Amino acid sequence: MQQAIQQDIAAIQAIEAVPHIMNILSEATGLRFICVARVTEDNWTMCSVLDKVDFNLKPGDELEIQTTFCSQVRQSAKAIVIEEASKDSQYKTSPIPVMYGFESYFSYPIYKTDGSFFGTLCGLDPTPTALKTAKIDNQIASFAELISRQLEVNDQLSSAKSALFDEQSAAKLREQYIAILGHDIRTPLSSLKMGVDFLSETLSDGTTQKVLKRMDNSVNKMKRLINDVMDFTHGKMGKGITLNVRSSETLQEVLLHGVNELATLHPECHINTNIQVSGPHYCDPERIGQLLSNLLINAIVHGDHAHPIDVYAGKVNGVFTLSVANSGTPIPEDTKAKLFQPFWRNKNAKHSGGLGLGLFIASQIAEAHQGKLSVVSNEQATVFTFSANLRR
């Protein structure tokens, strides 16, 4: 394998968000095979793959370029989307879907730093799937663009290291990355949210409302994921979690709203709430609400649903204290030290569908409030506790 191709595979493998992007696209589209491929004039090479249909392709494997549609994407610089190959007027006579046994398929272009073609973000499945919607198109295109931009960011970071860029140049690069996330993904997502809200208010059919509700939940999940990535970028690359600290009387209302929202989304869980935080608190109430939501999501994902989750907020010895407790398998001692690391996952734990940033961001919010986030776990319960002096 050419050294340049090996470097390109390594570049994709170095992007920590790629596996999460593939998982999100699989959940959003229903396709069980998602991959990023390096595509040249003569070669198709796997860089990263999510394979739930056992095609048995792994990073470094190659396909004959003539047996893929990616060569066409490379030449035209346009995405290919097929919902049902056997009935598609353009592709039903093509041998490629038959060769690989798929009905539904997409391939979107990814570009390199200099604007040249890098490869494709692809997905396929043996069953037909509705893919030609504005929502799915925006989502896949945004992720393909994000990978392109991340390749650019990684290239620039490598150049920065080799050229020993000064702190001002590095800070500018970080701000550019944050701006990319904020504009290039949030803008189409806001449009989707507006469309879903409009249709929810306009259409009354029960089945339609259920579909719109699922779409709304997906949009909200994407917003949380984007916010998590942006918070991570701030927290790990320079500025830390940003706060809007002021004397607030709304902390109790914010916390109760966060609990009620998650209780509605997860009716399978019983949540006991004891929140008594009346009076002014000098803090960022929305950020503390985010901290509570992250801890509560963690309890919902990893706790035993046969037992309730207990949420407490109030004063303990004059110090503001917030805790979330759930039953379930105790957290091993060697795992506790890793819980607040970004992107870390317990391989034996249930997958939340998130990016593995929730506890890290919660710890950053606690630190920004000059507080402490700790965990105690035993056979009786696992309890995460945030404590801080929220007085001026």
C-alpha cells in the first residue's frame, strides 16, 4: 500500500468524531453500513467503517474502483443517493448494487485541505430506505463537510507543530474550528427545527405527529451533540467552559424543567425529585441545569430501571449541593479516575448514543463555578455530587 494512502487512513483514524458520526448517520438513516473511503483515480481504500451487516471490510482494505459509484462521485463532485436500486430508473441495470447486495445507498464527497478530492462518506443497506429528504441530505452533507474541515484542521495543527506557530496563531485556529461547528452545522439544523415545529403545529394526524416527534427528538439530540463538541473545544483548547454568572432567582425553575424534560423523554424511568433552592444564587443557572441534565442522562443510561433515580438539590452545611443517585452495577475503582475524561467509554457499559462528553462537560461546569464534582459508587447506589459556594 502506498505511503500516502497509509497517511490518509491515519488522518481519518485520528479524527475522534468519525466513529460517532457514523453511528449517528446509521441511526438517522437506518443504513447498517457506513464508511469513510479514500478514493483516487485508480484506488478505493477503506479508512474507517461501521459494519452491522458483516461485509467484513476493515481499514486498509481495497475495492476495485470500477466496482464502486465513488469514482462517479469523484468525477462529478456530486453526491449519489439511491433509495431502492432494483427499481431506480438510473441504477436498476447497474451491476454494482447486485454485486454488493444493496438496495439503499449514498455517497457524498470529502475534500482535502487544498480543495482536491479526498474520498467519500458512504452508506448502504440490503433493504430499501427513504434517503431523499432535505433533513437527511443536510445531515450527511454537513457531516461530510465536517470531516473535510477536520482534515483541514488536523493538517493545520500538524503544520502548526512543525512550524512552531505562536500562541496567537493557534488561538485563531481554535476560533475558526469553533466557528465552523457553530455555523456550518447549526444553521441547517435550525432550519430543520423550524420546519418540524411548523409541521407539528399544522398537521394533526396521529401517525404524522408521532413521526414529527421522533424527528424533533433527533434534532434536539443533534443540538446537544453539537453543544457538547463546542463545549469540549472550549474546555480542552483554551478558554474553558464559558459562564454567564449573575445573581439569579431561577435556579430551582431551571433544574425542575431539566428533570421534567428528561422524565418525559424516558417514561421507563422513575425519577424522585427533591429540589429546594429558593432565593438568589450567584451562578450560571443554565449551565448548572446542563450539569444536572448530563448527570441525569448518565443515570438513565447506566442505572437499573427497576429502581428509581433520586435527584437532590439544596443546601448542605450552607453549601449548595446537587446530587443524582441511581442503582445498578457499582463503578470499579480503576474506572472512577477515567469517568471525567472526554470521549472515554466503558466497553462493557450500555451505549448512550452520545459522544462520551457528558461527564467531562459536567466536571468542567463544576470547575468553572469553583466547585467540585465527585462520585461514590457501591452496591447500594452510584451517586454523583456537585457542591459549590454559590454566594457572592
